[in-house]
Amino acid sequence: MTELRCPSCAARNRVAAVPRGVSRCTRVNVDEEPALGARFHAHSIPLLVVLRDGYEVDRIVGALPRQTLESRLAPFLDERRS
């Protein structure tokens, strides 16, 4: 899971803790790492990119309520537990 954000963004702490079942979570400041922002086509932030085996399997753009975000991530975490 990769979260692309900027430090001045109001929703910068949307993913404050790494959800259980996530093997790796990387936070990227697109102001400091513009090449990574370009690589992930981060046109809007915050942006959460879910990767599996190096491939993007989901992309969540914008600030979502915590419950909605957890619901969006649940299928990927459930697959990992199986």
C-alpha cells in the first residue's frame, strides 16, 4: 500500500495507522519525491495505491471517511488472511 500526499494537505493523516494484514505501507511526500508522484500518476492527492506482487490492484483518490476507507481495503486484507 502506498499513500501519496503532501504535508500541507488537510487529510494528511487519513491512514494514520497501517491496517492489520498489510505487509508494507509506504508514505510518499509528493513535494519531496515528484518522480514517484509521476510514476503513480498522482494528479490528485491524497492518493492511496494498493499494490499486490508489484501490480496496482486498487486506487483510492481523495479523503474518505475512515469507515469507507476500511470498507474499500477490506477485500484485500481478507484475501491475505485466506
